[in-house]
Amino acid sequence: MINTFINLFKSKEIRTKIFFTLGMLFIFRLGAGIPAPMVDTEALLEGVSDVSVLGIMNLLGGGALQRFSIFAMGVGPYITASIIVQLLAMDVIPALTEMQKSGAQGRKQLDKVTRYLGVVLALFQSFTMTYAFDVNYGILNDAGFATYLYVSVVLAAGTMFLLWIADRISAYGIGNGVSIIIFAGIVSNIPFQFSSVFKTMVDTSSSAAMFNGYLNFGLFVMMYILIIVLVIFMSQAVRKIPIQYTSSNMGKAKNDITYLPLKINSASVIPVIFASAVMTAPATAFSFFSETQGLYSWFSDIFNFQKPLGLTIYAILIILFTFFYTNLQVDPEKIAENLGKQGTYIPGIRPGSETKSYLKKVLNRITVLGALFLTFVGVLPYLLPMISNLPTSISVGGTGIIIVVGVALETMKDLEGQLTQRQYRGFVNR
């Protein structure tokens, strides 16, 4: 691992990409600290909590929402738009389905549609959020429609500028730009989280209390590390399905056997975000208006993460969304069709519909493990305070770790691939 890092910085091309990415992330973090115009950020500090849909938006934006900065929306509208477009391209809107099947040119058009929809969502979300926050917390110095529109345009422009930064990172830096932006936002908040946990756990009033506090903090850190190891293991876990070549195409010898890998957790962190949004969006929306306080109280009581009923509903939603999104991401029919085109088959399974049924059965079985894993990581921050003396303000696990680990692993694979490719070229050129 150390040798890999040394070799990365020895390569001028890769070193330039790393420094370029760090420069873009510095601009991102600088903008995340600049508050939007005409906003009183002190009045907003109590409006964002880790157990609300606003907390999810704050997580993806790296804490920018809590400060209502020019990057307060983060890349959330673009992510929402991409999910919507993916769903609509599943034979719902024929034009989008045709784009999805039209190769690289079609994907370019689909990305353009996604960006346009992202702009619309950014404007809508920023306007409604600015209005709702001002009504609820009085965050604007000069309330009015023109002010709401002005702040909304600034926030939407911040989102699109972040997408431009992400595009620059994808083109001239390392990894996927959007993922790197989210990764940097979450990682930037980790030191503050550990500092808050240390202050909460360690009581300096007496030596005995201080010793117990240090011990509890050490256990907290160990638990955090164990969860990271579990997330890494599950992110790397795959089910290898043997496939056999019937001819020598693609340089394979006759009857050569390779494997088709199916990830245990193909849905990544999306089901947890979906479940959190479904659980908290109704109560959050009703809380902004005085006429709907009764509905707000009802939804808050039913969908309360700190109560067994609410946590059970949350777990069930994560499981359902995991199966739903996995079947969107992995299409057994398309895989079976591609295997047939490549002249390959699964030993003991007939090509065509039988292969499709077999792949679907295997996918559903391994998705059970992925769903249970996501449910465990998702409910852990709320379950621990219910069964232990851990304060509710301290969270262990959650969506942030899954995102950070996933992006870190993909980025390292990308860097190692570039390094291997460069070394191979150098060998050939010699």
C-alpha cells in the first residue's frame, strides 16, 4: 500500500491529477463557508438535525446547508434528477428509453436532460427551502418574494457551479467528480463529529469520570473502525457465477471458464436515502405551516426514529427499497442477452429464459444479505441510544460511512488502474 502511494506521486501525470483534484476541492470547501446573501446563519443552526431529510441534504453538502452557504444545496438536486431520469428511462418515457439504448451519444443526451432537470429541481428546492426556513426560523434579513427568488437563484447557481467543478475533476482529476465532491463534504465533517463525541463523553469533573470517559471514547472509536471494516467487506463482496465460453472469441480458449461477478450490495446507499426521505419528508413539510401542525404531530409520532415502531418502519422501507433499486441497477434479462451474444453460458443452465430466471433467483438471494447489511448500518445510529446509555446526539454508522468507503475504494481502483497502465506502456516503449 505504501509503495503504491509512493509510485502514484512518482508519476508526473498522476501527481498532476491529484493536485488538480485537491485544488478543486479547496474551492468547494471555500465556497461551503461563504453564506448566501441576506441570510442570518445563526438563526438556522437549530433547523438542521441528523434525523431529518434536511440532515441528509446537509450530509451530502458537507455541512453547507447548516451554514446556508452558496453551496447549501450541494449536488443533491442533480442526484435526485439522475434517479428520476433513470426511473423514467425504464420503459416509462420511450424517448428516454431510446436514449439509454443509443450508446455513448444517447448517454450524452440523457445527461443533458438530467442537468436541465437538475436546474429546475435546484430552483424549486432552493425557493421552497428558503421560504420555509424563513417562515420557521426567520433567517432572512429582508423577507419578501424578490428576496426569496434572489437567494434561490444564488443557491441554484451554486449547485450548477459544483457540477462544473465535478466535471473538471472527472475530466482532469481522479475518480468521479460528483462522488468526490460528496466524499470531501462528508470527510470534512468527521473531525468535528469526533470532537463533539469526545466533549460529550469525557467528563473532566473528576479523575474517575475522566477515565471512564476516555474508556467509552476508545470503545466508540473501536466500534467506528469495526463498522468501517464491515462496510469495506460488504462493498467488496461479490457472488461469482461461473460462465463458460463455447468458442475462442475474445481470446478465450475453447471451454475456458471465467466468472460473472454480482455485487452483494448493488444498490449502494441509495435505499437508505430513499427510506430516510420517505420517513421524514411529510413531517418536515407539514412543520413549516401553522395550519398543518396536527398532521405534523401525527407523522412525527408515527415516523419517530427514536421509537420502536418508527425504527421498524424505517428498517422495512430500507429492505423494500434495496430490492427495488437493485432490480433497477441489475437487469437479469439484459445480462442473459449479452451472455448469448458473446457466445457464453452458465454451466448446467440453458441460454435464454432459463439463464434469466437463474440470474434473477441468485440476485434475489444475495440481495437479502445486502438489504440486511444496509438495514443494520442504517438503524444502528438510532438503535444504540435505545439499548445503551449512548446519547442520541452521538451517531455510529449511517449513510456517511457507506458513501465514504465506496468512493474511496472506487478512487483507489481508478488510481491503481492508471498506474498499471502507465507502467505497462513504459515497459512496451522500452
